[in-house]
Amino acid sequence: MPSLWAETLAVFSKEMRSEWRSRQGFLAGGLFSVVAVVAMAFAGINGRPTPTLQAGMFTVVLLFAACITLPRVFLVEDEQRTIDLLRLLARPEAAFLGKFGACKLQILVTAAILASFYILLSGASVASPIMLIAALALESVTLAATLSIVGVLVSGARNRWVLAAAVGLPLLLPQATLSIGALRFAFGEGSQTSALQNLGGLGLFAIAMISFGPVLANAMWRLERG
Amino acid sequence: MLIAKELGKRFGSRWVFRGLQFQVSSGQVLGVFGSNGSGKSTLLRVLAGLATANEGEVALSGEVDLRRSVGYAALDLALYPDLTAQEHLDLAARLRGGGTKGWLERVGLPADQPTREFSSGMRARLRLAISMQHEPLMLLLDEPGASLDEAGRSLVQDLITEQCERGVVVLATNEPNEKEWANHAITLG
Amino acid sequence: MQPQRIWPKVIALLALTAITVTAPPAKGFMNPDLARILFWHLPCALLSTIFLFMGAFWAFKTISKPTPANDARLAASLDLAAVLAILTLLTGMVFSKVQWGAWWSWDPRQTSYLFVTLILLGGMALRSGLDDDIKKAKASAGYALVMLVPIAFLTFVYPRLPQVQSLHPSDTIQQGSLDSPYRMGVLFGMFAIGFVCIAIWKVRVLARALELQLADGAMAMASGSGAGDSDRGGRPGGPVVDDETAS
């Protein structure tokens, strides 16, 4: 019997192969990010927004980009009706972790596009590049983990795309607050201690969600007769 | 041996079936017959573990892991449109174990064509290959002959014979020709 | 539930109303008379949290054993937590208008509680989107456990962060900063509203059980046309292995 790691890798490869051939997720996420960045840069055309506002806009855009693109990794199985095949083949924990890995990669690329375009277009000054990278990386992991959980929860539901956003956004609001706290320091406002506290909070959220995800997937997707 | 006791499945407040009992020994083919909507497919989904019964229990001798012990091929079991037949079999082997060698030739499918370009008969053949590549203890077939040509139907018959040497087969169908493959039967509805 | 059992709950709520009207004006508030909404606001907030944790308890049981009874208890707990959270927000808005001059002050505590309410409503939306009973029970239980993390953060951690400056008084009851009549009033409010909520909780659970019994009754009446091979007669799905070979 293959190990959990081998199964996770198999699911991840399957996701990446499908994404490489269709490119739907990256295209949707990338396009959304570019459009959002242009809008953000345009909003600040007559006066540069404050670092807190920049951090807020940045987080909100990343949040919506994630809500648009990430649940797809899970919901597409429902849409194609391949979820049964996946359940028959993979153990639920591996299915979750493999898909979470794909989500993580996708949102990291989206965050990188978002950050580079925004800095390039708006000429925003980054006071702490390390904090910017750390905050975006941790926020991406937390987003991916939470939305993976949401993907598991809403799979099989009616109006699952709308439901994913309706269920996911409230769960992500506290994480967004923490992300803004860290990013505003990266853009030059607030104290480093406070930013590090926010980063720590994001990290704890990420750990909690990544730990719970496989347990939830097992409860939801496990093959059982009664 | 497959034993089902007092099995019941409900959707909302409507029972699809209830109090269902049967026993199938190794080497036997149980036919599940009944009109449309009588719960044949639901029963197979319950046996596969894809749907949870609201009542009763099912036991399959020698079963350790449901994934390993059940092979399931149904019309509504979708395939990944971007993956080829070979990639499907590889994925199944990487996730669940079992081999892939010789299966494509046996079911007569091309290796490098994505399944979105497959006809419904080709998809049915691939589903059969996936359901058998890990040598399950129980094979569940839901309308296996639908959309298959004569050669395809004879392939199903061969696979049923092969499975009977290893374990049990449960076959849901309404086709008179396919009913002949069963040597025991229950009627739902 | 017997109809006459409603009266103790009505009397409890009337008594709370009477206490609200007759309590002495609170000291230290901008509008001391209207500060009495605390008798409703604080109990609603505390009871919402209690029902939330009760929901988490039933979620834990449901996720491992998704029976209709466990699910009914889970759903009743979470629905009550959501309704009480909305009542907390509404009474809080009245308080905010009267004491701080605006219906909504974007006070961190007020806003974080709005987040909590939205999270609870998200759970209701999730339940409404799923049809299969078992899937609904599991998903609902999973959500109830997942939401504990952000809700615990929003309720217990965020308001106490040093950088968060709130208009809200913190830990009012624990610190004993309420006058004695107010403390008693809030405790009575907890009792009265809690009494009503527990009754609603029990009715919800009972209603679900009756719904299932009715479905079983309908099934028994239609037993001849149910599952199983009816030509064998008797209970649907009686001994159904048919030894006649089809071929």
C-alpha cells in the first residue's frame, strides 16, 4: 500500500498536470490580480494612499483572488463529477494535502504577481521587503489552508461557488486583520513588534488550519458504508 | 462473502430502501434489478462506501481497506478530462496500489489521448480497467453494458468470470441480456 | 411540549422586562436610563458564546457519529448562537447610538463581533446548501469546529491585544465593575433568556425527532411498495436472496 506521502505527491502531480493543461486557475487568478493592481494603482493616482490603506487594499485583493481561484481546485472535482473517483482511489488525508499543496503554489504565484505589479505600477516604497515577503508567504499558506477546508465543506452543495465565498470570507476575516497588521509595517507604518505579533498569529492560524484539514477531509470523504 | 443486514438509505425523509438483507458467497454474481429510481445505483454506492447507509450494516470477508477491496464501475463515475487513459491507470496504481501493465491493451484503449476525446464506450472501458486493476475482493458494476458494443459486452463478461475466481460481483442492471450474467438476484422498488 | 409550559418562559421574560424598566439608572454612562439595555445585551452575548461551545461539543460528537439526533442538537445550538449573536449586535447598536452617538462606531470589539456573527451565519448558509442528511451533518460539524479558531481569536484574543483601543468596557463582570443591581439584573437576564433558549433548543431537537418518526410512519404505511422484493411479501427487504438463477 502506498504511503501517505506518496499518495499526497500523486494527487499534487495530478492537480499540477491538470492545471498545466487547462491553465484555468493561474489565468483566472493572474488576470484578477493584474486588473486589481491596475485599479489599486489608479485609485492612488492623485495622492499616495497611507501604508495602512495600502496594506488593506493589498490584503483584500489577495483575499478575493484566493476566493475566486482556490476553491476551484476542490469544486472542479464536483463540477466534473470526479470526486467519487478521487474518493475511491485516494485516502482523504492525501487528497486534502495534495490539493492544499496545489492551492498553496497557486496563491503564492498570485501573491508574487500582485506584489511585483503593484510595486512596479504604483511606485510604492517598501520599508521592509523581508516583512512583505514573510507576510505574503504566511498569508498565502493560511488562505490556501482555510480555503482548502472550505472546498471540502462545500463540495456537493448546491450553489457551491457562491457558498465557498460566503463561507470562506467570514472565516478569513481575522486572518486578513492579522495580515494587514504585518503588511502595514512592510509599507512603513507601525512597530516591528506589532508586525511580528501579527505574523505569529498568522502562523498559528496556518498551523491550526493545516492540522485540522486532513482530519476534516477524513470525516467528509472517507469511504464508509454505515 | 458479502453480507448485508437491515440496510436502509434515506434521502431527506424518503427511504430509498429499507430493511434490505442479502448474502453473496465468493464466486457468485448478485443481480440487483428494479425499475428506474428503485435505488439500484444507491445500493451500489452504499456497497462501495461512496454513500453512507442510514441503517444496517455490510460486511465483506477479508476486507481490510475499502479502497483496496472494492472495484466500482458506474455510468456516473466521471473521469478526469485532461488526463489520458494511461495516466488514469498510473494514478490509480500510485494511490491504491495494484498494477497497470496490459490493461490498456486488454480494454482496447489508446494510451496518450485525453479522456475528453473519448466516446462513452471508451470511457466505460476505462472505468472497467480502473475498477479491476487492483484486483478487488468485490466488483460493483452499475449498468456495465450501457454504451458498450458487442466486444465490450464480451469484455465485461470476461471480467466478471475473472472476478468470480477472486471474490464477489454485484451487478445492477435492467437489461435482459445483462440479467443473464447474474446467478442470484434481488429486486428493488 | 405542552402549551401551558410556555408560561414560565413568558413570565421570565416579563420579569426581565420589569427589571429593565424599574432598575435604577446606571452611573457613569452618557445616558444612564438607557444603559439598562445591558440586561439584554450582555446575556445575549454570553449565551451566544455558551451555545457556540455547546455546538462545538455536538459537532465533535456528530463528526464521528453523524446521527440525526446529534445533528439536530448541533443545528439547534448553532442556530441559537447565531440568533443570540444578532440580538447582541442589535442591542449593541442601540447602546452605541445612545452612549457613543452613532448606530455603528467601528469600535474594534463591535466590529470583531460582527465578524463572529458573519461566521455563524456562514454556517447556516452552508447547511442550507447541502441536501444529503449525512453530508449536511458532517459538513456542519466540520464548520462548527473550524470556526472555533477564528471565533476564539475574535472573542478572546483580539479585543485584549494592547494595540486595540476599544470604547467597550472589558471583562465587566469578572472585574466586578458593575453596580450590584446591574450585576443581579445581568445574571437574571442570563437566567431568563437562557431559560427560553433552552426551551427552544429542546423543541427544535424534538421537532426533528418527530419529523423522522413521521417519515418512518409513512414508510411503514407504504411498506408493500418499499424496497426489497415485494413478491416475497412481508417487510420490505425481508430475506431477499433469490436462489433462482436468472439464466
